[in-house]
Amino acid sequence: MSAVHYKFFSKLNYDIVTFDGLHISLRDLKCRIMGREKLKAANCDLQISNAQTEEEYTDDNALIPKNSSVIVRRIPVGGVKATSKTSVRSRTEPVSGTSKAIGDSPASISVAQLTKVYEYSRQILKK
């Protein structure tokens, strides 16, 4: 018997699907996982990706080798739809509710400024 180890993205532990042969098709793997997990094909589809390479298997006829580990995500039957609304904020505009721009955050302090603060703090500690 051959096996593929699968784990839902939100779970910690792997489960096993066993089969005969050197590989299993993506379609068969999805059916077996849905059967084991008592999921209905009318409610959701499964998105399956390789756990090591993070490559997503999209072709139902793709062959998954035995002893592979895969990550499974439940998705809506029609697939994930992109939202039509997108918004882009300029990095120089203030964030709503504050008067500080994103570029003025502590993470954007230059090395020269950090060196100046370091030297100043050393002088204070010497006193």
C-alpha cells in the first residue's frame, strides 16, 4: 500500500490516505480526503498544494507521488473570487485618524539618527 500524508492548513497533525500504485491523481485524492473528512462536494472544493515546495496542484489529472505530503484548504465550489474594490494609499498621505505619515514611523529611522541617539545615551550613562 502507498500513502499520501495530508493536513488541513488550520490543523497541526497529518492524516493518511492509502492507495495502490506509485501515485494518485489529484481528483482521486480529493475524493478520498472528502470521504474521510465527511465533506460534501456540493458545499466546497479542496485546494491542494505540496507541503515542501508550496506548489499548488490545479489539474485534476495531475499525479501525486506516493509518500508525498500535501496541505489542504477548503474553498468555495466556484473558487475564490477576487474582490472588485481595490484601494491604494500613498505612503506620504497620513493614515486616517492620525497626523503621522507611514514614512514617519520608528521603523524608518536612519542609521545616522540611531548612531546619534546611541552616542547621546552613552554620554548620559557616563555621567
